[in-house]
Amino acid sequence: MIAGVSTEFIPPGPQSFDLPPIFSGVEWFTKPVLVAALSVVVILWFFWGASRKAAIVPSKLQFAGELGYNFVRNSIARDMIGSPEHMKYVPYLCGLFFFILLNNVAATIPLIQFPTFSHIGWPYVAAVMSWVIYNAVGIRKHGVWGYFKHQTMPAGVPGWLMPLMIPIEFISNILVRPVSLSLRLFANMFAGHILLLVFVLGGEYMLLHSGSLALGGVGIITLLMALAIAGLELFVQVIQAYIFVVLTAQYIGSAIAEEH
Amino acid sequence: MTTLLLPLSEAAGEETSPLLPHTAEIIFGFVFLVLLAFAFAKYVVPRFEKAYADRTQAIEGGMNEAKQAQAEAKAALEKYNAQLAEARQEAAKIREDAREQGAQIIAEMRETAKVEADRIVTHARTQIDAERAQAVASLRSEVGHMATTLAGRIVGESLEDEARQRRTVERFLADLEASESARQAVGTDG
């Protein structure tokens, strides 16, 4: 968009993520908000339809819905939290997983092609919600002091190590987790998008605006590389959604665990 | 609407940090996640879990039914076997009874036959005795008469005296009886 007019190549950077509002004047209604809202509609529509007539012998749609639901319910929630307690967290984990998944994959879908979670506000909200939930259920289970002990004093550590262990565990389990959770997702989406922009805009510039035959050839190779990177990005988008939810489930599981 | 920490538009031309969030996105993120979690908790999860429970129940119900049918078949077999054993026992008892009854009947018949035979024998003997006595009596009177007639003819004279006549016959018969009984005694001894 910028490179098309100018003869000088302007490399993509953080400013590439500052999208103008869709309707001028309505500043809050940006592309990420639109995509996120669409993803919510798609998720609700799909799971509503899949579970509407939940029968013993499932329809194709119900089967597909159960496949997704079972993945979060069994492979994430049950494996990380443990059998009877995990059902309480399945709704949140399902919503979280499919919300992140669809918004991430949206970055690969033509015409959308923007990762919602490259805007830090979304990962922050998701991470803070996960943080509040796992701390709240931990405190409810063990009490404030008991939970603090549970999270900062690992069993089997000798007493003289405690002055060292308690601050380390407190920082890593209470303070750093929401930051790492949100930054991991954000950075992957942000960097992936920049990488694609560099390859696509750079390739286009070299092919169309450099005026050099050699650079044009490099531009073609660069654009082909961009395709491969898009494939890699699709993989990263799915993996990051999975990691975010698995870690949330694991934090909940460790918060309500009886012992380490 | 303004953002929390910085203006959204790049009109200012400043380098905006990607680590600073927009207020609108935080609000929407929260609303969307809560909405999704609520929808899953309220509708999707209960429906799927109900389907799973129904499925489990259907499978377990089928298994229970099969188990019940098996138990019923086993009970029927046991009942049949018990009836068979009872019938066998009863047949054996009937056979035993029949044998006993048969033996009893034979014994009774034998007894009856013996009594009848005795009775017939006794009756016959009595009749024979009576007939013999009659024969002896008639023979005695006839022989006396014939002998007297014969003797009258041989002698040529009438044995007028009735008394004499009777005495003679009596004497003769007594002699005859005496000689007969003597011969009988010899026969018995011999």
C-alpha cells in the first residue's frame, strides 16, 4: 500500500499494525475487532448447530463439533487438570481455544489476513482472565495462605533453600505467568505477520518497482518463499492457540493440585 | 472513543509501542471471552455431555439386557433340569409301587385259588361220601332181597317167617362185612 506509490521501499514495522478504523469516525471499530466478532459468531453458530440435536448417533455436524469439543475436553482439560474437576473449566477452555484458534487462523484466510492477537490487548485480556481464574480457584481450594505456600514452597526442598525458593517460585508462578502467556502468543503472531509482510512487500517491490531484472528474479523467489512461510505460519497459529490453552489448563491443574 | 494509553491513529506520526493495548480491544476481548465461555457452559457442554451420558447408558443398558436374558435362560434351564429329575424320580417310584402291587396281587390270587381248591375238594369228598353211603344202603337192601329170593328158589320153599328171614340176611351181611374189614386190615398192614 505504501510501497505501491513510493519509489523508495519502506520496510514493514510496528506501524504496519496501526490499522485505520473501518468507518472513519468510529475509532474503536477496527479490523481486529471485526475479525474477533466474526470469530465469535462462527464459533457460536458452529457449536450451536453441532450440539442443537445432540443425539446418541451423531450427525456429521455433531460429529465434527464433538471432535473439537473432545479435543479440548479430554486432551487438554482432562489431561492437565484431572478427571472429575476438569469439567468446571471446560467451557472457559473451549471458548478460549476456539477464540484464539479462529483469530490466529484468520491471519491465513484470504481477505482477512490479519492476526487479531498481534494487537497486544487481546492476549493481555486472555492471559489476565486465565491468571485470575487459576489464582482464584487455587485460593478457594487452599485458602490465601495455603495457596501461597502451595505455589511458592515446593515439597521436598530443604528448609535452608526456602529463602531462595520462595521469591523465585513467587515470581515465576504468580508474576511472570500472565506476562509470558500473553507475550508468547502476541510475539508469535506479530513476528509471523511482519515476516510475511517483509517477504510479500519486499518481493513485490523487487519484482515491480526495482527496474532491475536480477532483482525481479529475486522478487519471484521471495514471493515463493512467502508462500512457504504462510504455510509455516498456519502451523504456528494452530500451535500457539494450543499452547496458550494447555498452559492455562496446566496452571489451573497445578493450582488445585493436592501436592506437587 | 479514545484509547487507554495512546491515540489509535498514526496521524501523530509517533512510533507507537506494540506492547501498549487499546482500550476497545481489552473491552471486546473480555466481552467476547466471557460470552463464549458462557455459551459453552450454558448450552454446548451440557448438550454434549448429555449425549455422552445417553450413549454410555445405551451401551450399558444393552449389556444389562443381555445379562438379564442370560440369567433368565439359565433359570429356565435349571427349572427344566429340576422338573426332569422330579419326573425321573416319580417314574421310579411308580415302577416300584407297581412291582409291589403286582406281587401283592399274585399272592392274594394264590391265596384265593388255594381256598377255592380246598373248598372244591372238600365239597367233592362230602358228595362222594354221601353217594357212597347211599349206594351202600341201597345195595344192602337190594342184595338182601335178591339173596332171599335166590335162596327161596334154591331151597324151594318160602321162607315164611319174616323174622327168621331178616335174621339170616343180617347174619350174612355181618359176615361179609367182617371178612371185608379183615381183608382191608391185611391190605393196610401189607
